[in-house]
Amino acid sequence: MPTLLHVDSSPLYGQSVSRELTGAFVAEWKSSRPDGAVVYRDLNATSIPPIDAGWLGAAFTPREAHSPEQQRLLALSDSLITELEQAEEYVIGVPMHNYSVPSVMKLWIDQITRIDKTFSYANGAQKGLIIGKKATFIIATGSTHDRRTEAPSFNFVETYLEALFGFLGLTDMTFITATGTGVLNHGQDRNAFLAPHLQAVQVRAQA
Ligand SMILES: Cc1cc2nc3c(=O)[nH]c(=O)nc-3n(C[C@H](O)[C@H](O)[C@H](O)COP(=O)(O)O)c2cc1C
């Protein structure tokens, strides 16, 4: 049974472009895979603490030597990493906030980027441990930043996610960007604006 991990990170819920597009991706993905399962991780509804010295100490301590307190400190990280391990495919919604990913996404990334769980340095060579996965990142930006079609300056979202998830071992990554959503605040018809992005998302979900 194929499993899709669906991650959202926009605080705007009903108004959010990235949430609407990830929702359309999931609907299309399910309709083409009736036996598929979807695991949902809403980062705006998940309480994720920043990593601290205790967390880092636990992460760099071999698992068999963990104290009960260290096990507790890593429990959320363990369960978020299990979600990544158990899904074959990911769809990840990302609103651009201040030229980068939203803070809830950075908190999640800090929990899932863990030595000897999602990456390793065996024999001095860096190796990503999340392999064989297929990821679609759906990004929404208020101004016009699209790395592939427009001036990429100040779009750190896609380059960052590509570098980070590449470090964790992913090679099959697609980025779909709805750029210039600010026009929706100035009278642009939402359905007309979203139509080409919905089509791109649906094509990718069927693939
Ligand atoms: C806190 C915040 C920071 C933002 N920073 C930027 C930015 O740096 N560049 C940009 O083009 N748009 C920026 N925007 C606009 C969002 O990228 C835009 O509204 C996008 O549609 C957000 O995705 P969403 O609709 O899924 O929430 C920002 C919006 C918010 C709420």
C-alpha cells in the first residue's frame, strides 16, 4: 500500500494558497491510488520546541546509552522521522516567509535532521539516509520569485529545501511555485490565478 506524507506549514488555513494546492495534490493522488494511505502532518497544529543543549546531547549519544530523559527529549523527533521513513512519497506545502521557509518548518527540519537517523558521517563521508523517496514541494510567494522562470534573487526557499533534503538523501524532488500571490489581495480572481498551478499539481500527483 503506497503511503503519502502530506505536510502543511501555512498559518492562513482557508486563505492559504499552498494549503489549497497541497489539498488538490492529495485529492488527485488518492483518486489515482485507491489503496493508498495519507499521513497528515500540520506543522501549525504541532507543538515543536527549538532544539537545545539537552536535545543535542541526546542526539549525539548512542541510542543504547540513552537515559529515560534523553528518550523523552527525542520522542517527537523519533515520531517525525518515522513519518518520513514510512511514506514513499511526500507533498510539502511551504509559504515563503521573509524570503525563507516559515519558522514552524524550520523547527520541523531541525527535529528531522538527525545524525545516524537521517544522515551519517560513516568513514568520514557524509551520507543521506532518507533514500528512494519522491517529494513534491508546493511553494507560495507573495511577490514574483521563481527560481526557474523569474529573477531568483531573495528566493531562498527552494535552494534551501533542495540543499537540505538532498543532504538527507532525496534525489527525486519537484518544486511547484505559485509566485505573486499578492495579486489576490488586489482583486485578482482566485480561481483564475490558481488554475495553472492546480493543473501542474494534478499532473505531478498522477505521476
Ligand atoms: C509573515 C509573512 C512573511 C512574508 N514574507 C514574504 C517574502 O519575504 N516574500 C514574498 O514574496 N512574500 C512574502 N509573504 C507573502 C506570502 O509568501 C504569500 O502570502 C504566500 O501566498 C504565502 O503562502 P500561503 O498563501 O500558503 O500562506 C509573506 C507573508 C507572511 C504572512
